[in-house]
Amino acid sequence: MKIIYFSLGYCTHDYRFLKSISDGGHEVFFVQLEGNQRQVEDRPVPENVTQVIWKGGREPFRWSNLLNLTLDFRRLTKEIDPDLVHAGPIQTCAFIAVLSGFRPILTMSWGFDLMDDVYKNKWWEWVTRYTLKRSTFFTSDANVTRDMAVKCGMNPEKTAVFPWGVDLKHFDRRPLTEDRKPLSTVHRPSSAVTLFCNRSWETRYGVDVLARAFVKVAQQKENVDLVLLNGGSQGAQIRNILQSGGVLERVTFGGHVSQTDLPNWYHMADIYVSPSHVDGSSVSLMEALACGIPCLVSDIPANKEWVIENENGWLFRDGDADHLAEKILAAISQRENLPEIGMAGRRSAEMRADWQKNAEALMNVYRKIHLADAT
């Protein structure tokens, strides 16, 4: 099949989708809506994928450009003549694809579009409903987003849910050797407990909640430290929370880390924490499970699809820093059980988060759409 893959930017997830589509024997044309965003590693698009030059892909999306972008996307579909357009997020890429008049369209939720963006205002809600009602098929990585899509007008019989998954060979339970440890942890006392979070420092991911909880934990336990990766618009606020609480020196800021090095950072952790307020099936959560790291996550619906209390991790009340601190202290108190809980997490990943297996689910969706379109 000839497929246009239309996405907001170009991140690790896009790379994996593009590679899997190409490896599946399809001819892939990559259309990027927004200008190049800062990547943790400069990675070209996969081999045999054609990156399309068009009026988009140069700057952030603006509603004032909607008409020009739609008309140019319509031009692309006429020139490329694809069998299918695979587009998402919903309110930007999929909306433009729908407006272009091309069919069939596979609309793919990125989680935040149905758990957050749809609530921005009446316009965003209308765009969501308009797009889903006119989409040929819908896919997402969690039942909670699929249910929201149906609520917004998507035909429930035209949906498929599969976790995006991770590379279980890359994210595994390998122990860290001395030469693979991040420098800041090489001389860490063996008695120390390391908390790890690699969510972006944006409001929807709740890293400020973790910062407040860590202050409370650090005031009671001297042997606990925290590692934060990435950055974001809440950077000043998060650092201020940690500095005001007198714990800034117990935090390692790792910045942006490449996919190649990321497993090393998971393996230096004793407990993975995700305080996100909004998520589909979180890829970083699946990575932590695959690495055999016990996971402590907010009790939002998507996380509850993955984490079972006291089996492969724990849940805390979303947004409640006091409860998160309590759960961290409780986890530390049963430190001898952490390896067993981590192994249960690895089993969870092996059962449901194998990208190689889950990518085949996408190929099955393509075949289903193609067969329906041919009849």
C-alpha cells in the first residue's frame, strides 16, 4: 500500500511508526505539520521513507494557516495518490486530512488530544467531533482514549486499541556495569534509594507534584535522591520548589537523553515515578516496566490499565503530593520487595508492550481498511 503518515512533529514515536510501516512493505510518505522541534538525538527518517516538502513543516501550527495547509494537503493527496492517510493528533493533522476531502483516513489519537485538548474550549471540542465523525477508522493506545473517541462520535465498530509498546531488547533488565552508570551515580552509596522521572516539565505531566512530594520525603529520609530528565516550561517553578525545600543538591538533572542512553538511566533507579495528569498508555511507563523498575504512578485511568497495586507497582491520588510522599515512603520501607515487583513489571511489558508484536496490530488495521475500501 501507498501510505501518507501525517504527524505533528518528528519524535521517537514517529520514527518507530515510520520504520514499522516501511518494514511492513508499504511505501511511506512522511508529512510533518510543524517545524523541526528539538530532538534528543538527530535522527534522519528511516530508510525508504519519503519526507514530503509542502507548505507545512516550517513553523508551529496556527489556525490562521488552516485553509492554506488544507489546500496544500489536498494537492499532496492528488499528487501522491495514496491508498490511506494515517493522521494524528486529532485536532490538527487528522482535522486537516479530513478537511482535504481524502478518504480513507485512519485517525490516531496521541492521548493528550482526547484527554486534554478536547477540553480546551468549544472550538476544540467541535473540531474533535467533526474529525472523528468523518474518520474512516480510529486507533489509540488505551481503552480510555478509545472510549472518549466513541463519546465524541467515532463509530465504535471502526476502532482498534493497541499499546504502542517498546523495544524489549533495548529496554531490558540488564544490570548496570560501572562503566555504564551516569557519572552522578557512580559513587552513590549502596544504601541510597533513587527515584526517577523522565516526564516533560509541562503542566499536564505533574512533575511539580513530584517535586513537592520529594521535599516531604527527603525531610524524613536522608538516603533518598531524585533524578529528573528533560525540561520544560515549569522548569523555574520546579527548581524553586526543590530549592525552597532545601533538597536541590539531592536532585540530579539529566537534561535530554538519547534513546540509546535512556536504558542506563532507568537502571540506576530503584523506583520510577510518573505524576502525569493526562496520558494514554505512557511509553515511558512501558519502558520502566520493561527495565524491571517498580512503578509508582498517578491513578489516572490509562495508568490503571498497566499498574496493579502491590503487584508491579503502586498508584497515588492524581495531583496529591502528600499521598505521593506517603506512597514513596511505603515503597522504601519494603525495599527488599522491590526486585520482585520489578520482575512483575517486566512480565507485564512482555505480555502487552512488545512493539514488534503491537506493530503488527497496526498492519492488520491497514489491511482491514484497505479491504473495506476495495469493496
